[in-house]
Amino acid sequence: MKTMNIDLETFSSVDIKSAGLYAYVQSPDFQVMLFAYSPDGGPVSVVDLMNGESLPGDVVTFLFDPECRKIAYNAAFEWYCLSKYFSLDEKSRNAWLTHWRDTMLHGLYCGFPAGLDAVGKALSLPEVQQKLSTGKSLIRTFCVPCKPCKSNGGRTRTLPKHEPEKWELFKTYNAQDVATEMEVAIRLAPWPVPEEIQEQWVTDQINNARGVAIDRKLVAGALALGEKVKVVMTAEAKALTGLENPNSVAQLKDWLTKETGEDIPNLQKATVEDLLAGEVTSANARRMLEIRQELGKTSTKKYDAMAAAVCEDGRVRGLLQFYGANRTGRWAGRIIQPQNLPRTYLPMPMQKLARELVQGEKLDALRMVFGSVTDTLSQLIRTALVPAPGHVFLDADFSAIEARVLAWLAGEEWRLEVFRTHGKIYEASASQMFGVPLSLIVKGNPEYALRQRGKVAELALGYQGSIPALTQMDTSKTLTEEEKPGIVQQWRAANKQIVSLWYRVQTAAIHTVRTGQPTNVRGIGFALVGAVGSEEYFMTITLPSSRKLFYCRPRIVPGKYGDAISYWGMNQTSKKWCPLETYGGKLVENITQAIARDCLAEAITRLEAAGYPVVFHVHDEVVVEYKDDRLQEIVEIMSKPMPWAPDLPLGADGWVGEFFTKD
């Protein structure tokens, strides 16, 4: 036996959606119920472990045979569940991981969505090869606890003996999943996951299983204080408005409209901020808007997620999804979403004081010192992530990685020289744009005000952004509407090679899709692969690392500014698989972010090889848990050139601390 396709059905009283895989499996009542498998692509068999069946001896033998490749859809689930089933220790579990291959990763690598249902539909698999429509209902019946009631005899779990017909259907469903997974693998076989990506996946699973500790006392204090503040403010809101439910958007909007005499369009965050910044004459309305703003802060949702996901040893696991960002292959956040944590503005001494007050649940003192309790709790979310006792966090961050990669891709020499020397790209950009000597753009000089303009332009315009992008990025309202067109033109005039790259990439991509001929722009290769008209027909972009980006079913369509490329992908708003349009600047953004991702992946591999365990990472920032200060060595490892881009100037910086924060 050279391959074994596997799918499990399991039970746990822990909610996997809120707590994640690791807390789910570590629950004392976790149980593997069904084990479906196919040896070497043959017929699927189902082992009913709930009704006295055992795994056949040859299956167990091949499960642990290094020459037998174990394949599953979202293989991390099967790997970790079976590690628990066979009582493997951490060392054995991690060694076993190298035997596994993940069909979900294969689909993601080729540009398809994550779920088995979704990829089945995207590949137009026959209905019989997609999940049975009753699957979710069967999972609710057998895989999660049920609410005790009179009709079910007060039980808290449905066993096969309670619903024997449904159980037999569940076994069919389990087998069908294996068949569908195998069909997905067959369809994508011509474009295998590269071995280096497979190795990165293994490292990522080890990192996710390692997890990171949380300060449980801080989390408990934050939840308690958050609930107290919510009760007090809700009571005040009821007294102010006379509404039974002042959290109801419809009710509160109507009340505010009557109270202010103005038409309130919605109660979104930006709208509330604009109303408070304006002239709301009604004191009651103004106070109600302030309460709405306070209650609207998602300060405790992250703490709730931490409390739900924490394992017995005080660590949360599974915070990152490998290849979660479709197309570029970047990581996506899970559970507490570490890539989307609120910023921390408090200086370090005040952070420490605030943490102590929250840990002690000292509401009055917290309010007296910091004012807004909810805002303070929000700022402290990061600090709930802590190193193990006797260890510190070593946090290292690539410096302006996307700006460096973009300059390197385009060959924008003046920018590359900035990154080879002082690295002050905002000041240098302002100097180029406004014709002011760099030496004058320093704190204390009036010219220093230009730095903010340079910063906004840098953050907004690198990927063919224009006035709307400037407006979105200019959160501090630095620019007037009259200035914005000029800023766009000045930035583009100062970065002619980047502007050229947008159009060269767009021209190359359109030429390849139209003619089928491969093209190349500054070492980035464009090609078509697969059968025209099929679901497995792609435009690929080959990166310097040799990794490919896949664009499914590409074609040329009329765009707003001429010909554009349409491809099939996941709409991030509707979450539907549908045609999407792209253009030169967007393709350059994909390429740049993908290269930055490859730099991060290489850095993580190097750090792990050097004995520095990564506990999580955020965008281009890596957090290592270590017993002493080795920050300088970690920064040096991250700053080393990439083997596939030796002239890309990389840099990193970092900090050492006793909790996670924004340095």
C-alpha cells in the first residue's frame, strides 16, 4: 500500500468552531466514531468504531509505514485526532506528520476555495461526488451534544442505537467524503504542491500545535469588567431613551432621528464618529451616541475566544491557517485572529499598570486612571498572549517588506538605495515627491509635516491606487480634496519604474491569456496550463521562489479602462465562487505580497532550524518564545538574503518582552 485516503467522523462536547481543533480533541469525551479509508485509490471501507469494529491490522501497519502516504482533506484534523486515538507523544506525533498530505492545501495552492463542498462545486464534480445534502444534519445529530428534553429521554448525546437508520446513512456520508476527496486530488494531480510548500505546511502544523500561552487571570478580569460595564451602560441607555432594547439598531436609529431631528442613515462606527464630531445639540442624543460607541467596541469578543479555546496547559492553539489567504498563499488568522488585534497605544509602564488593575478586577481604579474601560480592555487584548514561565517573547518584524519587494520587483533604484542605507522610506518619498532635501525632513523643522503626506502616499498608491485609496488611507485627514490629485501625480512621477511595472504586468498577463504564449516581466513568468474551457484551466504566475500563483479559468473581458482579465475566485464580500476582474496594479499587489509571504516562510524555516520555536506570527512579524534574550541573532536570521533573491535588501527589527504588544 502506497497511499491511504482517510476521513474521520468524531465526537466532542467542545465546539470546534469557537474553540478550535486542539481544545476539541483534548476534551476528555473526544471520540473517533467512524474511520473511512481507501487503500491505493481502491474501494472505500468504513470502520464503525462505535459498534465494536476495530481498525484492521494491515491498516494500522500502513498508517505508521513511512512509505505509505496518508491523504486527507484538511489533513491536520485527521493527523491530530488519530494522534490522540493512538496516544502519541509530541515527538512521535510530529515525526508522523511528515507522512501526511493535505488535499485541501492542494486545492488552495491551485486557487480553489477551502471547504470540500465549495471546491467540489468549483470543480463541477457530479452531485454524487459532492457531500450528501444531509451531511450537516447528520453531523449535528451524532458529532455534537444534544439538548436534553422529554422526547429524547433527557440524553445529552445521540448514539447509533438511538438513530440506527441515520447512523447507516452517516456511514455512507463518511465514505462519500473519501470518494470526493480522491476525485479532487485526481483532478488537480497535474499541478502538485511543491515539496518546499509541503515542508512549510509540516512546520506550520507543528507551530500551531505548539500554541501560545495566555494570561488567564487577565482574560478572566477583562471578561468580568466588560460585563459590569455593559450592564451599567445598558441601564443608562434604557433610562436615557426609554427603549426596552437600546442595542437594537432599528429602535435606536428611530429614537435618535426623533431626538435630533436629523435623518440618521445608520449606526455604523464611522457614522457614530461623524455625528459625535459634529454639532449634536441634544445632550441625551450625544450621551447615547457615546454609549453606543463604547458598547460597540469589540473589546471582550477576543477575550471570549481565548477563554473558549484555551487548553488544559493554558495555551491556545491553531491561531493560523496555512495558505488561508487564497491566491497569494499568505496565512490567515483563526480563533482570536492574531492578524486583526486592536492596536496598543498606551506606553509600556501604563500597559503594565492597566494589566494589574484588570487582573485584580479593579473597575473604579481602571476608570479613574484610564477613562474608558472598554477602550483600555481593547488595547490590552494583545497583552493577554504571554510566554511560558521562565521565558520571554522575542518579536522580530521585517522592516517595510512590501515596499522593499515592490521596489526590487520594479527596479526602482532610488528606493532600493533607501533600503540599503537609512531605510526612511516615508521621508525619502516626501523628498522625491516635493523636491525637498531629505536632510530637512526631520522633527523640529516645518518640512517634517511632509513626512505624513509621504506616508499616506506610500501606503495608498503602490498598487495603482488613486484618490479613493488616498482617502481611505488618510485616516488623520492630512490631505484636502484639492490636494489629492496632485499627490497621486507626484508619487507616480517619483516612481516611474513602479508605474511601468503595473502596465507591463497587465500587458503580459493579457497577452498570455489571449494567445496562450508564455511571457516574462522582470523574472516573473506568466503561462497558461490545463485544458481550455475546463475547471482546471489556469493562468499561472511563477515567482522568484519558483512557487506559482493560480488564476482559475482566465479570460479577457471589457473593463472600465479597456481589456481586463477575469478569473474565477472567492468573492471576499459575498463568499461566493464567481468571476472576478483584475488589472495590472492588483496583479502586482498579489505578486508583491506573495513574495513577502515567501520571505516570511523562509525566515520561519530558518528560525526553527536554529532552535528558535515560533509560537505565532502576524503579517511580517514573528514571535519566538525563548528562555533568554537572543533577539540580535533572530534579527540577523531574518535579515539574511533569500537564496532566490540575493539582491533584495531585507531588514528586520524587534523587541523583547514579557507579553505581546505593539512596539
